[in-house]
Amino acid sequence: MRRRIARGAPAAAVAVAAAVGLSNSAPLPAPAPQLAVAALPAVFPTPQSLARSGDDIAVTGRVVVVTDARTDPSAKARLVEYLKAHGAARVDVTDPHRTPKASPHRLTVLLGPARRPDIARTLGRTRGPDRTDGYAISVRRGGHATPDVVALAGHDGAGQFYAVQTLRQLFQHAGGKRWKVSNVQVSDFPSMALRGTIEGFYGQPWTQAERLDQMDFYGDIKANTYIYAPKDDPYHRSKWRDPYPADKLNELGALVGRAAANHVRFTFAVSPGESICYSDPADRTALKAKLQAMYDLGTRAFSVPLDDISYTKWNCDADLKTYGAPGQSAAAAAQVDLLNDLQQNFIATHEEAQPLQMVPTEYGDLTDTAYKQKLRASLDPAVVVMWTGTDVVPPRITNAQADAASQLFGRKVFVWDNYPVNDYGNTSGRLLLAPYDKREAGLSDHLSGIVANPMNQPYASKVAVFGAADFAWNDRAYQAATNWQRAMSYLAGGNTPATEALLTFGDLEHLAPTFGATPWQTQAPRLSARVTRFWTSWDQGDRENAVRELRTYARGVEQSAATIRGGAVQKGFATDAAPWLDATRLWGSAAVKMIDALYARDLGDRPGSDKLAAESRSLQARARAVRIAPARNTWGEVAPKVGDGVLDSFLVQADTRLTLWDTAGGGRNLAPTGTASASGVEQDLPQAPGLD
């Protein structure tokens, strides 16, 4: 059958597409092969132990859920919700003493503590949870007159909730409106006690709606910590003495409640270091009053960050008299006095309050100093100390580094990981969508936990936070590449084309800068490999296949924006990424035109090639004119960076080959010592104007 050509399509483009067997509706690259149905289900975070134990069981139209007074309310509510979303028209909730007569036509789900007799019997040899936040799941097939049974056992309320979150991922579509549950046995617990995020960036803080969504997201990924510390909330930092206005306090109260419903520990941080007089009783009273107001809302975890302040000056003369001349040791002495007072006279006197957290002024190195020596010797052992790694944005975190940091501070440190935060100069114009990576397996032995500092863009941050939570749950089983695909699938609601579009887009936003000149994650590794393969095949004379492969991928780049905006992907992500998506569509179109121009020229169509190249240049100019506006970050209205150093370098090289076609002998390699295959930020390669 002849392909229909859209009216108005450039003749040269049609000729090129026909010559290589392509159309303007070229499909996206095929996704990675999926696991067979009988294989283990993909569960995130990766469980400590998950094993198949038999054939899957059906979700019946009527399901019986057995709970008691020790069943976690949030876990029960989510369980009923998930069952109804996966084939159960009716869910009857009862207790172990009033269970209806057993029927093979009614799936039974037991939810509660592992030691409840009916749950313990169903678990059988499945190891029950014996650690905080731990859980176990056992799926048992019934007989002729007995129902199939699923036991969801938790060490505590959080463990029950996490068992339900794993069950959500065990549902498998069985055709039509029918669903089944994977027949597996799970024994699971987190490797790290503290897992989640710290909203600690500069620039526009998240909105209330965005924060509420984040709490639900953390529940999904078994993250249990959210630290409220936005630098540009004046009541957190510059106006720390002032109580929150009533409307803001109400918002925080709602946020505390949503966090609790997802078993997320809302941690309130207040940062007084810019103006506090450490020795002034009035300032200490004001600080405790700020914490008390949040305690009254239900907050049970508190942090006092003392980062990004100077210890070369005091804020009051009284501190000079009390602690002596300003400096490392004196600053540490003042901070220790304050923190010990809060731990011993506020935290210890408030029921259920968690140990106080703090961020030291020296938070990002492994150098022993008078400041660290004072903290190590005098800070209350209960106080949790945060550390960012060997730098503000560390290229890696190893076990040896974490152990050294713990030695310096006299306790296991709590990592404040500055990824994927994008509030500093080297991130200008960037979304950071590379996977969470380069943190060494085994860190759970050396840390009390990890929280990621996300971007001003909350939905886009989910890619890296998804990975950070997976790593903190089970660092020894963590695989960055696998997690990245699962994160994109989560954002896409499991939709395969949308997942692939997110992976294509995420590849163009893969570069992760540090504060130095060398990024710790490279730009566009998928595209870079394809560009390298293209030029190799082109220069070896296999030009038709080279064009077919790269053009298909370039069409995928071009179409990714529309797919991401098509409804399958979380709407907030498309909103966060809007200017980057606009630019991606234009850069993808420019690449398609330039590839067509190369091939048209190779076919001897000089006029068609010139026209296509001119169209590509026009699209590139339009892409460079896109601006991030209004800007949530402190960068201002800048151009969004898209595949810079790879995509633009390809276009420059292709255009140069066309320009020098006759003198260079038919578009041969112009750089025999190597072409651009990594980010221009890394290798200082020339970039197209407007992308630096």
C-alpha cells in the first residue's frame, strides 16, 4: 500500500524519507523487553526478599478484608482503595472474630500486626517483620471450599502501610476487567532509618498543592521523611522569631496531617543562624515557641540548620562576652550550647519527639577542624548531624567517606544529598533528570539516612527522589539504570509510549553539574551513543542505515513533548518541564531536517538539501529563543538547556559537512581524531549560540 503524503510537506523531505523507507510518522524506538508474566513482579523500592511461590490468584468481585484495633487506619484505607481499583466491586471489612463463612469466591486479605494469630498462620514459613518499618506478605491459594488468602503483616503501622504499597504493585491485569495478584512471599524492611527529601533550596518554594502531592508520592515510594526548610520562606530563616500567620499555620497543619496519613515524618526546620544571639535567653525562648507551635500541630521531628552562615562575626555583643572572639571553636561552642538546650529541655520533655537534627556550618568536607572537634566532644549524642558529602554537590559518596564523616562528628551522619537541586549557577537553565547514582552500596552501614534536596520543580524532581528512596531502602540491591526506567514508568502511569518519551526527554536533561567545571553525570548518553554510531556508519559508507536509525530517534525526540503532554504523564511534570518540552520539540525537528539535508545531499539533491538545512537553522534559532518564564529559580528568564554539547554539536558538525561538502569530499569526517560524544560543559566543546 502506498503511504499517504501530507499536503504541504517539503518535496526534499518526502524524497529523503521515501528513499530510506521512513515516514513522517516514524514510530518511537521500541521499549526494552518486558519481563515474562511468570517472572517476579517489579516492586519498588526493591524488597530485601521477594520470591514466587505458585500460580497467581484472582481478585474476586467480592473481597473480605480482616482487620482489628491494631490495624493501621491509613493502611486499611489504601487497601480498600486499591482493591476497588483492581476488580473488587465490593469490599467487606470485618475483624477476626466476625469473619463471614469462608467461600472460594471471596478473596480474603488479612491486614495487621504479624503476631495476630490468623496472620501468623498464613505467613507460615515466610519470615515475619522484626525491624522498624518492616513487613511481610504471604499469598496462599485456597482449596475447593476455602478462599485464596493474602496476609499483609507489619512490624508497626508503617510496616502495614508499606505492605499495602507493595501489594499495589502485585496486581496484574488479567484481561477485560479482571485482575490477579502475583503469588509471592515477601520479607522486607528498610536499610536506612531515614529516607526522603529536604525542601532546602533557594528560590520559589513549593506551593501547598505541590507539597500535598509530594506527601502522597513519598507514601508510594516508602519514603518516611520530609524536612520543611525552604530558604526563601522568611519565617524559616530571616523572620524566624516571628510566629507564622494563621493562614500559613493552617497550611502547615494540613501538610502535617497529609504527611502522617502517608507515614511521612514531617520535620520542621528553623534556621536562626543569620541573626540569633546564642546567649540571649529571649532568643532561645522565641525559638522554642516556634517549635512548640509546630508541635501543637502534630509535628514530632525538628531540625535546626546552621548552614550558609558566617562564624567570623557575632550577631550580638553578649556572645562576644560569653564565647570570646568569633571563630571556628567559639562558633561551635555557641551552637552546642543552643542545640544541647533544645535537645535536653525541649525534645526530651515532649512526648514522642524525635531526636533533634542539625546542619553544621561545616557541612561538606572531611577536614578535621576546631569547629568539628568541639561538636564531636560536646554535642549531645542524641542530636543527629547532617552532612552533604565531600562537597556541596558531591560527585560520589563512598563508604570510606561516610565512615570518615561519622568519625569527624562522633556519630553516624545523616546525608543531605544536594541532588537534584538546581538552585546554583552551574544548573542555570537545567532540569536534572539523570537517575540517582554514584552512591556506594553498603552506605546503610555508615549512615543514619539520606534525604535528597529536590529542584524548585517538584514533579520533575520525582525522577531522582524515586531513586534516592529506592537506594535508601535497599542500597545493596540498587541499580540506577533499572530504577530510572521504573521512575519514568511511575510518572507515566505504566504507559509504555509515555515512558519511552520520558526516557528520551530525560536523556536530554541528563547532565548533572557540580560546583566545579566537571559534571558528575554526563549529558545525553543515549543520544551521544547514537550520534557516534551515526557518524561511524556514515563515514564507512552505510549511509542509508545510519540515516534510518538516527532519524527515527530524532523523530522520537521531536514527538516526545507531545507524548508527555498527552495525558498519561502526571500533569504536574508537563507543567514543570513546559519550556524544556517546547525547546525539545524544536530541537528534535531541527535534527530531523538536518539528517534529511545530509541524505538529500548524498543523493545528489543539492537544492533540496540546502532548503532542508535552512529550515533546520530556522528551527534551531526558534529553539534558542525559548525562555523559562516565569522563572521559579533564581536564574531568571534563561534559555532551557536541551542536550547541550551533544545535540547542538551534532547539528554544527552536520551543517559544517554540508558547507564543506565539495571541498571535503562528500561529507567525510572533519575531525579524524574524534567527534563530540559528551557534553560540551565537560569537554569545553564549541556550542551553538545561546546554549552556553
